[in-house]
Amino acid sequence: MSEGTPATPETTPDQPRRRVLLAKPRGYCAGVDRAVETVELALEKYGPPVYVRKEIVHNRHVVETLRERGAIFVEETDEVPEGALVVFSAHGVSPAVHEEARDRGLRTIDATCPLVTKVHQEAKRFARDDYDILLIGHEGHEEVEGTAGEAPEHIQLVDKAEDVDKVVVRDPAKVIWLSQTTLSVDETMERVGQLRERFPELQDPPSDDICYATQNRQVAVKAMAPECDLVLVVGSRNSSNSKRLVEVALQAGARDAHLVDYAHEVDEAWLAGVTTVGVTSGASVPDILVMQLLEWLAERGWADVEEITTANEKIAFALPRELRKDLVR
Ligand code: SF4
């Protein structure tokens, strides 16, 4: 046995059975899968370096792996040499970023998730119809910056409850709310309720902006949380949907919940007095990291794993057009 690996604890007959509940769906969504594959194929097809504006998806492991293969992550397009190839991340970019890339003669591949693009289209359409748009989302998040950039003069960001009182609209009969795709469904509806108290004629988006993957992962974690003493969410600190899973687990009855990038980040003190551990992962997390966490738990006596399935996802998105045209498959 390697140093630092604890012996599997003995379980006496009167001790409750230690077990792991594993949420399904968890991990990669269709938009992340497409974005990561886009960078991988761009590296294969055009060779390194391939520049990527911002983290392609919010996951440390994914970013580090792509960096090792020749991707160069930059914050802004002005860091990309003229004429080079740059991929835009799954979170989307504003029209100003597209324009800047054009001005600098960059070759671009847009890996924006089609479900983020859908929200951009809604923002453009309602701005064209002269609505005030209340965008519920987290200040500073890349997706929100991209969406707001579609119609800055029409969009106001509503993040926290206190932002509701700051909203100013021109015509209360022409107000609509839209949202970031990766929010907590319950918290968003709470914010909508608060906005509607101020603006009773507030219109709903034509279809859900919180995407299927975010919703499904929250439903799965809610189903298992009441039975869990501890929920471990695999995901990065800058991943909005992963952080929401921790909050949703706690709200749904888990006694404790934590976000970890890797199994080795789990603090063994969290396991004290724990019988049932719930495990899930954010939409940007490769399942290998979840499997490593399950192994880590098994080594400590939580070897019995039961999958809790609340939905089967079959959604897949076509690769970005700019890449597809160069690929012979
Ligand atoms: S979390 Fe949702 S919006 Fe974001 S990339 Fe995945 S499918 Fe697209």
C-alpha cells in the first residue's frame, strides 16, 4: 500500500452501510463536449499554436490538458498575433470581440454553445423591438458580458436581490427578463418573482434560458441530496453551474457539500460521521475526474456505489461551421 493511502476501515455489523450515491446526469454537456473537441481538432488539423480566448470551458483539468497539447489561452484577442487562429470559448463573445478579431485579421472559430447563442438571439430580437431587457446573471461572468454586449443600451444586469431595486425601465409594459444559462433554477425564479413585484407586466423569455444540462444536473442532485450526509461536486471554482450544484445540494437537504477539482482536494475531516456520500460533477468536468474520486472514496471504505438516474441525455451539437468545412471525416 502506498504511503498516505489509508487501510479500508473495518465495518462492524451494527454500523450503517457506507455508500455513494452517484448522480446521473453529471459532467460534460453537449456544449462543453463540442467546445473541447473543437480545440482538439483545431490542434490536429492546423497544428499548434491554437489560441483560445478565455478558458474554453471552466475546468482546470481540461484547460491544463489542452495547454500541454499546444493551446495558448489568452484573456483578450489583442494578445493573439495578427493572422493567427483563435477559438472563442463556449461562453460566447460580444459583437465587439468579433469585430476586434476581424480588424486584427485573425482567423476565428466560434465554439460558443448554441444554447448561449440562442440567448444572444433573444437579446438582439427584444432590443430590436425596443424592450428593456433584465438579464439575470452573475456580474463579471464571461457569458453575461457576451450577452449584454449584444445590446448594451437595452440590457440591465440583475445579479443579487438588491439589484432589483436599482432597475429603471422606460415603459413597464415593455420589459422582459432573460438569464445566464447556468444559474440555479430556484434562485432565478425567486429573482423573477421580485422583479415581477416591481413590474407586474414583466414578460418571460420565449423558452428556458437556463439550459437543459444545468437543469438536469440540479434535478439529479436534488433527488439524492436528502439522503446524503455529504455531497462532493467535482468542478472548478470559476464554474458557475458547478458552484450552483453545491448550493442546490445544501438547499435540498444534504448535511454538507463541497466543490473539488480533484479527489486529493477532499479534506478527510469532511468524512467524519458520514454514511452516505453523494457525488456529482459540473457540466465542464470530464468523467475521469469523477472516477478518480470514486476510487479515492473506495479506498476509504465507500466502495458501494449506486447511480441515481433522473434523466438520460442524448443531445449533441454539430461542430462549428468554420471547422467543419476543413474537416474530411
Ligand atoms: S452548460 Fe448549457 S449552455 Fe453551457 S455549454 Fe453546456 S449546454 Fe451549453
